[in-house]
Amino acid sequence: MDNLSIGFPNIYVNFSKANGYCYVYAYTPQYDKETKRTKKTNVKSIGIIRSKDGVGVIEFNHYFKLHFPKFRDVKVERKGVNNLEFTAIDIASTDEKEAATVSNKSKLPSLHIEPPRHMKIGASYFIQKCFENSYSGRALKQIGLSKKNLSLLTTLVIHTVAEGIKDLNSVEYYIRDHIVPYEGNINKDTIYRLFKSIDSELMINFYKKKQMLMNADLSKCKESLSNRTLIALDGSNLDANCQNIIKAKHGNSKSGNDTPIINFLTVVDQYTGTTFGHCTYSGNITDVATLEGVIKQLAYFGCSKYVLVMDRGYWCVYNVSCLYNYNVDFLIHVKTSHNSVKKLIKDNIDNLAMCNGCISITRDRETNYMMKIKKSWSYYSTTTGKKEKKPIYVYMFYNPSIYNHTLASLIEAKDEVNQIYAEYKAQLAKAIKSKKAKPAEHKLTGKNDKLVNDGVLVVEGKTNTYALDNQKATELARLEAVWVLASSIEFDDEEVYTHYAHRNQIEIGYRYLKDHIEADTLGVSTEQSFNAKLFLSLLASEFINSFGLKVKKWNASASATERVKLKQNSFDLTMKDLDTLECIKDGDNIIPTTNLLQRHDNLFKAMGIDPIDLRNSKLKQGCLEDGFDD
């Protein structure tokens, strides 16, 4: 009996509710010095026991017979925990059974059974569940995508979030090691066929359905979308060096490369990171010319009442009049170069600088003095065909830090100009001494030239050097320290500052899109592929943006033990940490082989997910409750 058991591996069993019997796994015990516990490593499925309690004869699979040929002729019966009985099998009877099996093979249909595989499940499972619970995931299920295309698109979202979109074709290698919804083979043709189905009609239906789902959820708690939603609007562009794409034109490239670009624009919920819609336009069209089209598109998507938050790239008289004509509430950063705005600032600059009649707002160690003024906006109404007036609220902010920084930069400019002329004087003296031609006088350019022309930098007669005109320098620094917001509805004093500060969430989303997703250049040859790939990239960046906001919201109220701590404050490393959760995939059965740690549990709780599929009650880290010692 002892001779028969020599070389048999340590084992444990795991009951499968789906099949009603127990799977048997071999493992190697390994002592962890840090946790001072013994862990199971190199876990492999070796067979099954056809009973619920794990007691009975082990039916070995092909893997075990191949790697442990000694036990082909040994019957191993599990009597209980750490209790195995080994019995030699009559070789003759075994040969007869094998011969009978061979003779009957021609009568049975040939089946290809994949051997059990050790796979990663943590990150892919986490991304899949979060995405399926999101508005985007729920909307995709309801817009008529086939089951195959839905599972394929979800798999591509998982891969893009985890690995980026730079080399999308590498997804075929990703799915070999990770549990994903799509179980078939993925290649270039598979992805291209999916992209052909992602057309403009599908995207419009997607955003419409998304709006309906959000409104339905909000109506349950008796809130309306308009009462709580501030939508950030902004645009960016991607390099698209392809002649087949009509919208690829030379313009103001964000990457700085001298290549054609395609501009795109998104509208995002500032507080949840949810994307309300996006559109693309030619690379040679500026942001300011796109606002009216965006308003119409939002109405088409079903989003009719909201507050649109924009930076000063969208400020112009025509755009503000359009917003009033379409009854769209707004909060916009105003360009201070506008004449009427300049006059308003100059009339109030003394009070702003001294904080007279102003509100002091301090955020992130930075102070602003804020003054609110109600004015009237005159515009031509497209409804009545007459000129009308509506109230507009102007919020002027004075930042003392910017004032000090501007004064310091003016002093640096003065020193730079004096250095330029000191060098010229030295060259001139040298030329006169050597009786050579006088060198050409240096001409100031850019900012320095403007400062001299405006009289901020003046020549001092006694020293024959440039000096600052204190009055003009102070006036310039004070004007530079002012920034202005305007809105169609009145906000509270600090509320308006908070709302505009949250507009930065769309900028964070673009940073995820270009840095993490690596979508700065999509590398496509057709407009259809570009639109589909951009759609996929936006779904992935929305996921990461929403993830960060949810974690921040969770940590604000969670206890110290339940707070989510991202590994080295990095989303990438957090996903890598989740990938330490592994499993064995045996057909349709997925059996976890590693334990969920507290930090993993906290992450799932923050996202509102119960990781029941990742829990294995048989795994007790540090306890070899089902092993057999050699």
C-alpha cells in the first residue's frame, strides 16, 4: 500500500453545483514567510469524484494520466480528509477494457474536450461586472446588438480598459489568459465585422437609450435630470494620417505633430463621468464654430434640460445668443479681450483687488475674491423675430497669486531685455574699437516688444537701461489676475466656483483617453473604423473616469478598514493586483484557486458588486485541509 502511494501529489476537492460532483485538484504546498502561512501553488485539475461529499473513487483525467503514468493501473479512493486508499488494478482486465473502448470509438461521435486551464479572472471579471452595471453597459444590451456582437464588444472594452487600444489585435492573446464574455477566436476580421455594425444609427440609439435609463433611474427617487446635471462640454483631436478619411484635415493638433487631425467633441456629466454624447468634425474647424450643432444633437439624444459648462474657447456673442434662443442654461468662461468685458473689469478692479464688497473663496490653498453682477444680454430671437433681453449673471474673480506671478514675470522680462541690449552694446563697442561695421540693432519680438510699445517697459535716462513703469505694471498685473464666468441662471457665491472647477473632469477623461487608452493616434484606414474605434475608446475612458469618481465618493464616507486604496495610486497597478486572482477553467466551470483579500473586497464593495463567482469556500489560505503527505 505504501509503495503504491509514493509520488502521489497533494490534493483537495471542490464541489460543483452545476454538475453535482466534486472536482479533484493537485497542488504544491509553499510556505509564505511574510504571512507565515502555507499556500497552494501550481494548482491543476486531475479528475473528478462522482459524489457530493468528495468521498469515492477518483476518475483521473488525461492530464493526470499523462504526467503520472504510474497511477494508470492504481485505483485511488478518497475516504475523507487526508485519507486516501490505493489499490492495484488487474492489468489484464484493464487491457480488455481499453480494447473494448477502442473498438467502440468508431460508433461514438468524436468530441474535442479542452483540458482544464489555469487563467486570470480578477481584473477582467471586475471590469466586466462594472461595465455591465453602468448606463453604457445597460444601454448596449437594449439597442438590438446580437448576443455574439454584444459579448465581443464587451470583451473589447475589457481589453481596452486593461491594455489600451494601441494594438487592439493583441486581444487574441489576452483572451487566452483571462476569463472574458466572448469565448470564440478573435482576429482582425472578427473585429472588422463588429466595427461595420457600429454605425452612426447605432451610436444615436445608444445615447438615446442611455438618456432614457438615466431619466428612469432618477424618476424613481423623484428627481429630474435637469435638477442635478451639469454637463461639461469640450473638444479635442486625434492624429489621422489617412487620405481615405474625409474629415482628416490639417488644424491645431493637440499632439504637436504636423499631420492631419480629426476633431471630436464630448459632453460629460461632471459629477459621475457619464458621457452624454460625442460627435466628430473636420480637423480645420475650430471649437467656437461647433456649439450650435452640439445643442441640436443633445436635444436629439433626448437631453433637453441641463446646464452646459464650457471653457472660453466657446465664448462669442453668436454662441451666447444661440444658447438663449435654444433655452439652454449655461455656465461659461468669458474671454476678457471682449470690449464690454474689459470695461466691466476696469470699472470694478479697485474693489476686486482690495476685496471690497467681494466674497473670499479659498480652495486648495488658493484664494480668489469674487464679485457677482447682474446684467442684461441683448440678442435677436429666432422665435419672435425681434430683439429681446434676458438676464446674464457675471462672476468676476481676482486671484492675488496670479497678480504676484505676473509682477515677477514682468521683472524677468525687464532683466531679459536689458541683457539683450547689454550684449548689443558690448558688440557695438568691440566693432567701434576694431573699426568694423556696426552690428545690426537687436529687434524685440513677441511679449517683450508689446511691453515696450505699451509703455510698461521704459528707458531710464540716467542709467540708459529699461525699467518698469510701476503704475502700468501694477495695472497690467491686476488685469491679468482677473478671470470671469457668466451664466444664464443665478448660482450661489461659492457654488459657481465649485461647478466650474468640476469641469476639469472632462479634461481628466481626455487624459485617460490619450495616455492610458493610448488613443492619440487610432491607426485606421477608413472613416467607419475610426468612428468605431473612437466609440470603443470613449467607452473605456468613461469607465476609468467613473471608476475614479466612485472611489472618491466611497472613501469620503467609508470607515478606515473599508476604504479603497489604489496600488501606488495607479489604476494600472490596481488592475495588475486584481489579476493575481486566478481560477481553473474546466469547460463551463470556473473554480477560483486564490483568495479574495480585504483590499479586493473593498474595491468590489465601492463599485456595488458582490464577487460571488470569485469566492471559494474550500480555500482557506494557510490550511492544507485536504492534502496527502508523501
